[in-house]
Amino acid sequence: MQLIKGAVMNSLKDQPLSQTCLEPLNKDTVKQIWSQTYNTDGKPDWSHIFPYYHEDIVFQDSIQHVEGKEEFLAVCNRLTTRCQQLNMEIVSIAQNDNIIIFDWIMTMMFKKYPSTPLYGSTKLTLNEDGIIIAQRDYYDMWGDIFNNIPHWNKMYRKFVKRKFG
């Protein structure tokens, strides 16, 4: 994508983003787009977000580091397969130049376990074309999951306190 006389152009098709149904990313469009992804009616649908990711996306979270859009799509598809349902609430969002950061609560529903809220933040880095080139998710996955499993919650917290202070 490139900016030409005030219109954002898609370098693959040389069409304005508005013609390809994509809005330029900013904190407002990110909040709107992510809110459409996770819902109360079943599995998440990321198809409308994927066009905003660069082919060379670098994604990292608490458990994995992947490079490339194909690998990133596989991460998303694995999460969808594991969960019966995912919901996300964006609590706050801010933008400074090409960096967008938002805090969220994502609730995952599994077949055998109670609903599990994860509390975290995401940092999106946009390249010069306004496409997501890097995404870093920050959260305490094990702490949030173990909080909802009887007996594990106390053991995990005791272990963390003993080992890390």
C-alpha cells in the first residue's frame, strides 16, 4: 500500500483501500475491526483482519514467536480449533505515530473447563504503508488459566511467589 494524493493504495491491486473495503488502520479502526472478530455466537472470524497483516509479519506472545503471514495464520487457526468460543473486550486503546497499543480481556471457552478470561495488551507496529508488520501480545497465560482451575490456582500462585518473589 502507498499513499498517493491522499488515497491509500493497495500495492498488490493498485486500488484505493476503500475500493477493497479496507479502512486505514488507526486506533478507531483497530477497535472496530477487532470487536467484529470475537463474538458471543461462536468461533472467531479473523478473515477481515488478515488483509491488514504484512506478508513478513513478526508475531510474538508469551509462548511463541512466528515470522511470516502463513505461520501467523496457522497460530490463529490453532487457537480457533482449541476453543469452543472466544470473546474479546477492548478496555483501552492508544496510538502514537505507527504504534497502536490496546488492553483487552479475552474470554476463552473450552469443552471441559470453565470460561477463562485472559487479561493482556497488544502492541501493533504499522509499516510505512499502514500495514501491521509486527504484533506483540503481553499476558500471563498460565496465571489467568490456573486461576480458574480448582487446586491449581493456589499451587501455581504459591510456586510463582516462592520462585520469583
